[in-house]
Amino acid sequence: MSGWLERWRQRRSDLDRGVDADLVRDNYSRYKLAGGLIGFGVLLILLGLKTHISGALPMILASVGGVFVIVGWFLFIWANRADFLLRKPDAEEPPRIFKR
């Protein structure tokens, strides 16, 4: 267990020094895009439900808003999994039979 803790501390130190900074930055922008899509989708759904417009426009707004929410949710899950992999420490090397 102490080996894992040491590898985790080393990974945190690497991230603080700026290793993989471009991947972290891209993932952060993916989080922001996901939040924007979900927020815009919810706004479109509320606009379609609360306005008193006749015809198919409320249904179209709600459908497009639903698509935005679903795409934003999948993008959020992708960013969350990428964040988990970025913060995960490197795997421990297997034991060697012959010492070099």
C-alpha cells in the first residue's frame, strides 16, 4: 500500500510541475463545454415548456434541448474518465526474477 501512496504522491508532484499540462487543459475545456451544453439544453427545454407558442415549435425546442443535454452528459462522462486516468499513478513494475 505504501508503494501506491508513493506513486500517487509522485503523480501529484508531476501534475503540479506541469507534466501533461496540455492534457489537463484540454480536459478542463471539455468539462466547460459539457457544462455549457447541459445548461443550454436545459434552457431550451424550459423555453419550450414555459412559452405559450402554438404549433410544433415547443416540441422542437424541447427535443433539441434534450439532445444538447444528452450530448453534454456524455461529454461530461468522457471528461470525468479522462480526469481519473490523468490523476491515476503509474502502475507498479512487476517483480524481476533476475536482478540486473
